[in-house]
Amino acid sequence: MLDILDFVEVVVPPAFSCGEFEVSAAVILECQDFVARGCPGVAPYELAPLYFASLMDHRSLVELRSAWLRLSGEAAAHGERAALRPATSNAASDSSAERTPPAA
């Protein structure tokens, strides 16, 4: 079964000498779990897990995963499967365009 958190990302803008990069919600949740157990998971000079853990709310990530599992189970109970649409770079305008009826 798909883990919805593998498909949700935070786009981190360029900083210092790094270019823009994406961090999946699954990685963020894993980093939060590391930090909660008192294990930064890296050498003291590397702060990636601490930074990644701060990018999204832990409770929201757990709730999103739980909701996705429920939805997937409901679809499977009807012999179907839940799926995600591919993301677009202009998601806000895409979603508003879907709700706007075409001009007559």
C-alpha cells in the first residue's frame, strides 16, 4: 500500500551554497521520531534531522497518513484503489480552475 507521506513534500528554497531541494513528509516524520527519541542521527555539525523535523507539524503528518490509510481501505472494500493526482508547480491556480465553470 502507498504511504501518502512519500508523495507530500516541502520545497526548501536555496540557502547558503545549496540549491532548492525537496524533503518528503515521510523523511520529516522519521526525523521527528529520531529527535523525539533523543537521537539526532548525525554528527553534531550536521543539523539536517533537526531542521527537517521542524518543517511540518508531527500530529498533522500522523493524521494525514491515518486518513489516507482509511480512504485506501474504503476504496479497496469496493474493489477499487485510491490514487493521487500528479502534482503541478501551479497547484493553486489548477484547483481554482477546476472549480470555475467554463464560460458560455
